[in-house]
Amino acid sequence: MQRFSVLVAFVCFVVCRLAVSKFVETDNDGKRIRKSVMDIKPSGVKNVSPLQAGKMEERLSKSLRGAMKTESNYYYSHTASNPINYNGGPVMSSLTVYLIWYGTWSSSDQSLIRQFLQGFSGSPYMNINAQYSSSNPTAYVSSTFTVSPQEYSNPSNAYVSDYDIYNLVVSATNANMPLDSNGLYFVLTAAGVGETSGFCSQYCGWHTYNYIRNKEIKYSFVGNPLGDVTYGGSTYSCINGCAVNYQRSDGTIAPNSPNNSPGVDAMLSVVVHELSETVTDPVFNGYTDVYGSENGGKSLR
């Protein structure tokens, strides 16, 4: 429990500082994907509506830290007049978390993620999500969830696309994992594995839903930022975008993250972000503000 207390403090610290305060919506086999935006560059903006593009206009030419300041000031002035709203859809009153490992993982890093999730269930932080309810059907988000012992691994370190993430969930449910409409399938990629729609260049993680064998399934992508990725000839430093709290002023990385694993410790912040958004807005008609931001995004402002 002591380690979990440190991790909760760490998550609050990171979540309050990461510049993940907007989202890009893209299509995945006809379904929307909510992606948390990180340090968007002009050349990297794709599939963004005019409204979203307008909201991003000021930040496009700024560095990450400059954008963080701009976002913080902008949303501070809108907090009182821009509450989160219920849009009539369901929330998740029951949840089982499934872990899908992609790439080369150490057993210690895997254990850290499992232990964190087990401690997060029933925590004061998760109790915040339990305040959200739905009227169709009538239900409250549960403050507790189960972490399934049934896991799936793919040792490949090749880059993946949005559709590859979906197919990994399909493969997992074709193997040993149950097909669970009350589940959240986390696809966790190892350090150095890129997600070609914009991991590190546009976002640190995302969540969505889709159908597998006619059953509605919720799933999420979260990548380990301890390593650079290259798209279209441009290399992005993931640690600078998705784990900014571990970067020293000289650009080197501090080793003393809460569990001495900067990449995984940074992932845990994004895991909490995506889990909280999934249980309160699983099919994108639950809880958002007028700009479409979910509770995880609003907690960053």
C-alpha cells in the first residue's frame, strides 16, 4: 500500500502537468477513437475538424512547455462556465481490465503495472469516478474493478497502426481471453514501439470501442515512452512528450521516477487517464464538456 500511495501521488502530479488536454477523433473501422493530444506539430495534424483546428491554432507553433502554459491559462478562464455534462449514454458499472503486452517487456515492469492497477481499484482516486451515473440504463460507475489474470503477449517490436491495435484485441480474444463487453482491454506497447497514427507526436494514449463477433468491446492503447520513434523521416522523443516530469533542464532523463522505471511510471498516468475516461464515456455519449473533452482531459486543466 505504501508503494501505491506513492504512485497515486505521482499520478496526480503527472496528470496535472501533462499537456494532454485536447483530443483528436479519428476513425477505426467506422468507430471513433478519443486520442489525447500531445505537442501537436502543424505537419502532424490529421482528421481534425475545423472547430478542433481552431482550438489548437495557438499551440501549433509552440513548444510543449509553452503549449502547457497556453492551455492552462485558456482552460482556467473557462472552468466555471464549462462544466462536464451528461449526454445520455451509458457508463461502466462493472469492469474487468485485461492486459495485452506487445513488444519486449521485463517481468519487473509487467509486475509494476499489474500491482498498480490492483491497488488503483477501490482507491480514493477511483472513487471520484464512482460519482458518475447514467440514466440509460440507471447505473453508477463502480469504484472497484477486477484485473484479469488472463493475459496475452505478442513479442514483436514492429510498429503498429490503429487497426493493428484492434487486431491484437481480436487475437487475444481468439486465444485465451474472454470476449467481455464489461471489459477494458489495454494494449501496452514496449519502449521503442511506435503507433503510426501519432504516438509521441500527437498523443500518449487513446481509448475507443468497436465490435468483435457482434459484441461491443472497449479497448485502449498506451505506449512506453522510454525511447524515440520515427514517422515519415521525423524522429520524436517520446520521453520529452509523454514523461516530461523526468526531463532535467539539460535534456537528460532523471532516473528517480517513483519506481525507478520512468517509462512505465509515465505509462501509469496515461493508464489512469484512459481508464477514467472509458468508464465514464465508454461509447462517446457519456460525460464530456462542450468541447468534447472527457473527465481525464479536464483533470489536466
